[in-house]
Amino acid sequence: MRFANKTIIMLAMCASLSACGALGKNQTAATAAAVAPTGPILSDDPAAIGAPYIIAGVTYTPQDNPTYDDVGFAGIASAEGPTSTLANGELFNPSSVSASHRTLPVPSYVEVTTLDSGRTILVRINNRGPMAGDSFIELSPAAAKQLGIETQELTAVRVRRVNPPEQEKAVLREGATATERLATPESLLRVLRNKIASQRPSVVIEPKPNLIEVEKVEAKPAKIAVPDSGKPPIKVKEITAAKPKVAGKTNGNYVVQLAAFSDQKRADEMARKYGGTVVSGGSDKLYRVRMGPYATKTEAETSLKNARTKGLSGGQILRN
């Protein structure tokens, strides 16, 4: 009987040790999976406000405004990005849906709406700026692409601060794209467009300009009724409309359009500053500031790049 009791005790101890061994293996595997590296991990804490700073004589005071809602113009950051880290210590990632803003906390989250179509997306503010030009927000290439912005010219937008669910914040921190918001209704877009026009009435923004294509138009001869006087009828000469020419050089298929204004004085000022030419005409009655023409697209790109080094944040290349 004593032998049987010892046997039972020994078997129970072995079973207990076996279970402990299995549990230990499971704990090790779970721990290893939890700490496995998954790449750079970004954080929203702590958010930085920063001290006031000056750009082109204007003082900007960053502040934590949870109800921030404003309209203005958006530029697009270069795909190469800055050579240093961003304001919150992160490295610039052109494939992330992010942006720079002049006064909002870094990081914070906003909904950006294009005033031409009403398309709205969620964007993470992770840098301070832009530090030049007329834009009050600078979008990453990925954010601009999601908004459908295909031009380097300034785009009229609405920026509204939001506090999205943590799941959406995590998606943006990982460099992915958050779910697109419902498009802003046309009735509200009209109000926002009027608001931005009241701020800068002399500037006309063309969010999605098309390439200018000029076709040869032949005027048909007019038919004139002439009384029968026995004399030969008067012949009306057929007139062929000449193809409009871009002011400036006479050769080349590419031009750089810096901006378009409804005020000729502003257009003349920009033309003098960047060495361009003012081209007017058309049903929209705009004064377009252009450089060129250039024989190749490469020459036009070089000209646009030089203009941006002088402070221009917009501009686009058009083909004649």
C-alpha cells in the first residue's frame, strides 16, 4: 500500500512538471511574438506647440485650437523631402498622408477638403510650415494624390481640425491611407469659395487647369444679299484666323505658367520678379504670368525649379 502511494505521488509530480514545461514554452513564444520588431513606431505623444516665429515679416503663433476651421491655399512638398528630421522628430516620408501647418500642434489631425470638388481626406500634421509662399498648409505627395491634386499650383482648400478614432490615427502613423470622408456638399462649397474670395479678391485660383490647346479656326465667308444691278456680285474674302502666340520667345513647345490673376497689376509685379511675361485674353479675362517658351520639357522644368528657389510655391508646365 505504501509503495502504491509513492507511485501515485511520483506520477502526479511528473505530470505537474510536464505541464509547467509546456506552459513555459507557450509563454516564451507569445512573448517573442509581442516584442517582434515591425519597423519604426511613431507616436502622437507628446504633441508640440512651439514658440512664435516670423516668416516674411509676419508673426505666426502656434496654439492648440481644437475647433480650428479655416480656408486657404495648399502647396505640395517635394518628393525628396527635407534633409533633416521633421518638427516632431520623425523622418520625412513622402508616401505617408501627412502635411505641414503653420500653427496647429505637431502632431495633430485635420480633414482637408478641396474647394473645387469637395473631396475630403484625413491628414496627419507632423511638421511646422510651410516656410515660404502663400500657402498655409503643405501636403505630402501622397496626401495630394489622394485628394486628386495633379498640379503644382496652389489649390484652394478647407482645413478643419478633428479628433478621429485611435484606429484611424494608427493607420496614418503607419503610413497607410485612412478611409476617405464624404464629399462636402455643393451648397457648403459655395460658402467656402466666397469666404476665400473675400480674403483675396484679386486672385483667381484654377484648381485643375487643363493644358491649353489652340486649334486653327477658319472663318466662313459671310453671305451678303446684293440687289440685282447687272453688276458682278461683291466677293467676300475668306479669312483664316491666325493661331495665337505666347508672348516672349518665338520657338518652343513648353511654357511655365507661374500663376493667373484677375488683377493686371499683380500679374505685372510677379512677371517683373521672376522675369516672366503677362499673357491676357480669353473668356475668363485672366492675366497669366508665364516664362518661355522652351524647346524641351527639361528646360521648362529647370526654369520652374529656379523660380521655386526664389520663393515660388506654385507653377506648372504647359504645352503649346
